[in-house]
Amino acid sequence: MPPTPPVPERRPHTGRRRNEAARQAILAAARRLLAAGGGEPVTVDSLAREAGIGKQTIYRWWPSKGAVLLEALTSTARDQVSTPDTGALESDLAAFLCDLFQAGTAPDNAAMLGTLLAEAARDPQVADLLRDFTRTRRGDLRTIVERARERGETAAGTDVDLLVDQAFGVYWFRFLSGHAPLTPEVARTLARTLALGAR
Amino acid sequence: MPPTPPVPERRPHTGRRRNEAARQAILAAARRLLAAGGGEPVTVDSLAREAGIGKQTIYRWWPSKGAVLLEALTSTARDQVSTPDTGALESDLAAFLCDLFQAGTAPDNAAMLGTLLAEAARDPQVADLLRDFTRTRRGDLRTIVERARERGETAAGTDVDLLVDQAFGVYWFRFLSGHAPLTPEVARTLARTLALGAR
Amino acid sequence: MPPTPPVPERRPHTGRRRNEAARQAILAAARRLLAAGGGEPVTVDSLAREAGIGKQTIYRWWPSKGAVLLEALTSTARDQVSTPDTGALESDLAAFLCDLFQAGTAPDNAAMLGTLLAEAARDPQVADLLRDFTRTRRGDLRTIVERARERGETAAGTDVDLLVDQAFGVYWFRFLSGHAPLTPEVARTLARTLALGAR
Amino acid sequence: MPPTPPVPERRPHTGRRRNEAARQAILAAARRLLAAGGGEPVTVDSLAREAGIGKQTIYRWWPSKGAVLLEALTSTARDQVSTPDTGALESDLAAFLCDLFQAGTAPDNAAMLGTLLAEAARDPQVADLLRDFTRTRRGDLRTIVERARERGETAAGTDVDLLVDQAFGVYWFRFLSGHAPLTPEVARTLARTLALGAR
DNA sequence: TCATAAACGAGACGGTACGTCCGGTCTTCTT
DNA sequence: AAGAAGACCGGACGTACCGTCTCGTTTATGA
């Protein structure tokens, strides 16, 4: 998810090219700072200093600080959640949710998400990016449910979107308010409930 | 919900008393600003100017800007959600969720909530207050489910917390990401699903 | 020469008043920094830090950094040059120029002037203020010459302005280019030359 | 006065040779920008854009931005001041000063000088170059006075440096502060005064 | 009735972060 | 090798807010 999608340029590019090392340094610094304190602010200056680059290099490539943080998060989290296919809805859900809960409660990720939500709340652009990210994850879960439907595991009138949102809803709601844990145990119970409800 | 509960002072009060008009002016201004733009910042200065009062009057009675905003929201939203008792879990849930969804999608409330979440994300104190607020609402829903359990409408091993969080999860998740609506129709479907799952 | 001349306000001022201590702290810090290095930049941040005040307090009362520096200089230099009255043009000139040269070559003043000129060069507003300051000093010298004219010490067609500018010209030209010294010896020679030329 | 004098290279030149057109384009652009606004900043980027060349081409041949600006000025002004030899000090001075004043008050030159002084004030290197430039002009005037001395037109104890600095001092002082004009009339009066003073 | 004390509108204050601008250097591709 | 294009680091700029701190004024007691 690079912020400057590779518009297939016809013109042979002239001038110095974007420094990939700088880009990686910025993202790495963002990950370090996001994970470091308990949701500490992560200022642009601290980010630039940590990465050893100039502030302008950040603003040249990302529209806002939050966009950097989001990319730092998503590029990390992309491969931490699988889309299992065990042949049964409940076990697929259980596997998916266990992964999701685990990724969301790993201290680093949790700190990053918390800080990121703070950015999203004040920067609409980040909020959009975050929604995009969420949409992708939703798609993964939808795939699992669709497969089950094709296998005939779900009743006719099942509202797939609603089912998916119940799963993610529990995840986000507990993540945000923290009033109850996100253990594998909970993941399995939720998987059972949802699978039952879909029949 | 005055933030400074009237500690029963021994010493007979002297000096000018709190100006209730100022308090109301602040809350009204907060509601106006929260509802106005699409999640615009609502600075303390703008709040004071809008209310026609001095900044100190805000900080004299509330611990932070967010606390004002939260009180502005909750004092509005308090009575928009009922705790119905129809004698059947599904209809109780449906009534509760219809109210919840309706309150959450009313344009003013939605704008206020959005802006407030932005504050919560950066001000831990507001986040706590917001959690308190949420806890109250959760308690209402729990009450409904508990009543159903006493009537024998739920299975033995039902995880009441999880059930409640599915309901609120759908609400918050859709509210935040906006990828799907929060219609009464959805509320009824969700109520049916949850009631079925509880059996 | 306060930046906010005392407009005789009719309205009884409301709100906190300007903090004179802060104003003095800023000017003192400016003098310290101007005198410190050999014409080092004096950034606004360093000025604020040195004075222990917020940047905004500077920008609230002065239009630009240079305006602060100029006021710091002029409030110091105001009383270092006298307007002597010995009864003879040459000795008056000699006294005046000795003072002028001495004030201009004192290490602190020289450093301050140098740094200030750098500001004046890029900030037209400071240039104007500097011109005002210069105009005042010119006036002092003119007074001396006028007095001599009234005593009949000058020829009829003497161009007083030109005479004054020759004196200040030597001062500034040598100060800026530094190719020759500004000793009392030179001051006396110049005084003699000018007095002779005026006859 | 090219900054890189053509050292007679022994090594048979390899690679592309210096592009004289680029050099001229840079100087022309500098003159245009210097003369354009009322002392506007003239950034390196704007200079490169105006000249249609890359920034590096500037820094390959000049040590700093100000050096370019100075060369742009001096290469223009070089031949605008003559060193006349009429056989009499006063008329020589008058001719010299008329030229000097005229060159310094031509709108373009004035704008260029103003902008350049701004650079000199913040860039010591430019200040040095500017001093060099001034020294050359001073040398011209000294020559005039020395010739007069050889002809016996000056008194024994005349301080030639001081005389020269009176002339240039008037010029710079009036140029900088702008409080009085630099007309040919003034030039002639000044010439007469100085010639008288030297006897 | 008057002194005292608190609340108020106004707004200056110290401080932190922001996003922009510019100078001088470095890198890429073309000539 | 020189040039055009332009990304890079570093650092100052001027602005926006926050939460605190005076000011002078207003209002309610208790002496």
C-alpha cells in the first residue's frame, strides 16, 4: 500500500529517485515509536529524528503523520492473519478469530493500533485509510462465510454482512473499551455462537 | 451529572455562586459546535467564544475540554434509549437496538459522537469517561438479558457478556466504519439472531 | 520606543495586562544573545528559551524578530551618545564623534549592530525602524551644526545635511567594511576637517 | 571576474566542457530577479528555475548563492564608473562622484544592491566579496586623490583614507537610509567641499 | 451597609507540535 | 564530465491550541 501508487509513467523519470532506504527508515522508526510508549503521541519531529531524516521527506511522500503510522501498521500486520480452510465453518471461524485476537492483543500491535486510532480520529484521511484496511480484513472473513454457504452450512436467509460485523464488532469493541479480554477461549466461543446462528 | 458533586461543605458558603446559565451556555455551545461541522476540532477558545464566557469558567467546572463535550453528549442522549420489558428476549432486544441505532444515526448525535471519539483518542481522561458512559449502556442491555435468563429463555452456558458485546460491537463497528447501515431492519435481524443464539 | 505606543484608550482595559517582566526578559535575552557570538543568527526559539517565555509572547507584541532586536539595541544605546555644547563647532563635533565611534566599537554594541543589520537586510520593517533610529542620531548632530551656524561659525552656503552625512557616512562605512579603524584620533581629525569645510 | 579562473589546464580536457551559456543564463536570471521586486528574497530554487538550469550547476561554479548575486551586480556595474583625469582634483572628484551616484541610483542597480546587501548581511562570504568590490572602487578614488597630491593640490597632513571614506560614506549612508537624494548637484557640492578640505 | 470572597469575561502567558520554506548536498539519467 | 531534474538533511519560521495565570467587575453572603 505505497502512498504513491505506481502510475505507469510514460515520461522517463528525471532527477533523483525516491530513496527507498529513507522510506523504510521512516516506517521502521514509526513502528518503534508506536510500539514504544503506552500510546504516546509520536510527533513528526520525533519521527524524523528517530529515522534520521528531514521532516520534509515525510511530508513529500505522505499526506499526514497518521498516514505514515497507518502504513507502518498495515505493512506489519498484513500477514499476521490467515484465511484458513478446514472444511467446517466453526473451525474456520475459530482459527480466524484466534489469529485476529492474538494479533490485536500483542503488546506492540495494541500500542500501535491505539496510537493510530488517535490519529484517525483527528485526520479524516487516516480514517479513510484505516477503513480501507478494515475492509480488507472484512473481505477475508466474508470469504470464509461464503465458502461455508457454498457447502450448505448456512441457512438461506443468513445476513452474511451482519455475521461478519458481529465478529469484528466484538473484536473492536473489546479492544477499544477493554472491559473484557480477547482470549482464544472467547474466540472459540464466539465462533461456535456465530456458526450456530448461521444454520 | 455535574462534574463537581456538591460535597456537603461545613463552612457556610460565601462569595458568588456558580452561574447555572453559564454552565448551560457552555453545554449548549458544545452541542452546537459538535453537531456543526463534519467533525471539526472544537477548540477551547471557540467553545468559550461561542458560549460567550471565559475559558477559565470551563476549566473551573470541568477537568478538560473533552469532559465538557462528553457531558454535552450524554446529557442529550440519556433519555433516548429505553430499557423495555415486553416479556420476551427477542422483542426486548429489538426495541433496545432500534432505539440505540436510531439515536446513533441521528445526524446531530452522529456528528457529536464522531467529534467526541476524536477527543477520546487523544485525551485518556475523555476515553475513560466515554468508557463509563458505554458501561452504563452495556448495563442496560445486560439487564434485559438477565431478565430473560431468569425467565428461562437462555441456555445454561450462554456467555452474557459476549452476547452483549456482539450487539454493541455491531453498533460501534458500523458507526465507525460506516460500511453498512444501522437501520431498524438490521436491529430486528440482529435481535432475532442473538435471541436464537442464546437458546 | 515601545512597539505598542500608548494609544490613550478610553475603554477600561479588560483581561490580563501585558507582563512587563516578560517584556524585559525578552529584551534582556536579546541583548545577551546579540552580544554573545560574533554575529550569530539569534533564532526566535533561542530567544524564547533564553528569556524563558513562549514564542507567541514575542509575536504578540513585536511584528518580527528583528523588531525585538532593534528595540533591544536602541533601548541600550539611547544614552550612550551625548549632544555636547562647548561653544565651538570643532570641539562639539569632536566630542560627539568620539562618543559615536566609541559606542560603535564597543564589542557588545558592535556585535549587536552587526546582527541587527543582518535582520534589517531581510526584514523591511526592521530596516524602517533602523532608519528611524538613525534619523534621531542625525538630528542630534544637526542640532550641533545649527547651533554653530547661529553663532556664525559656518559659511552662508554650507549644506548642513551633507556635512552631517559625511560624519555618519564615515562611521557607517568603516563600521560595515572594517577597512580602517574608528579611533578617537580619527574622530578628532574628522571633526577638524568638517569644521574647516563649514567655514 | 569568473569565480573559477581558467587555470591553463595541462591535462587534455575530457568530458563535457563548461557551458558558458548556462553561466550567462544564471547571471542574467540573477540580474532579472535582483532587479525585479522590491528586494524580494531570490531563493536558489527560483534562480535555477528562472535560468532553466539545475541547482547543482550553480553550486558547481559559485560557492554560495550570494556569490552569484554579487557577480551579477559587479559584472553589470564594472564599467559604469570611470576614473577621470581632468588635471584638477575638484573636477576629477565631481566626475567620479557623478558617475558613482548615477550608477547607484539607477533603479535596477539600486534594487540589486539592496537585495545583495540582504545577502551580505547573512552570508559572511558574500560580505567579504562585497568588501572586495568596495575596496576596488575605493582604490579608484584613492588614485584620483594621489594624483592630486603629486600635483601639489593637497595639504601635507591630509588623511587620504579619511577623505575617500567621506565620499563613499555619503554615498552608502544615503543609499541605505534614503533620507536624502544622490543627485549630480550633491556630487558637485561634495566634490567642492572635499577638494577645499584637502588644501 | 459594607467588607469579604468567590465567580465571571477577557485575554496574556509558557509550552508543544504543527506544516512550510529554504540552503546546500547528493543521486539519477541525458547529452 | 557537465548538465537538468529533483530528492535529501537540517534547521528556522510563524501559527494553533492547551491549560494556567492575572486583571477588573459583578454578585452574594456574613459581620
